[in-house]
Amino acid sequence: MSQVLLTTDENRRVLNELNVARHLFGVVDGSYSSIASALTFIIKYLSELPHVYDEVLREQTEIANSKEQHEMLAWEDIRKMKYFWNVS
């Protein structure tokens, strides 16, 4: 909040109340919907790039097949997801 209040425009004028409110709303909205937005774009791009989707699916299937039924993922499993991390 203090950073936004000290922000100046291109003419070095302190932002008025409306612009401060817009900046703060952007921060609140961005922090709220960023995960949903990121997931939406990941799904969108995976649907548009089937070769990338196939590689992510192959990697995830390989890890899933190495686990016992109902066994949770471990940190080592997550570290194996090299291709997935590059996609996300």
C-alpha cells in the first residue's frame, strides 16, 4: 500500500485516489485469480499443442505407473517432472 501511495505517473505527480484504487484492485485481483488464469492458459495451450500434451501425459503416466495404488507423490516424483515444469 505504501509503495502504491508513493508511485508517480510519467510527469512525476503522485497518483490520485482513483489511480491508487485501480492499482490496489489490480494487486488484489491478480493475487486472487492468477492460479485460475495460469491453469486456464496451460489447458488452452496443451489443447493447441498435441505434441506437448503427449509428452506431458507420457511423463505423468510414467511416474504414476511407478507408484503403488493409492501411494502419494513424493518430492522425488515431483522432481522427475522436468517436461511438465517447463510447460507450466
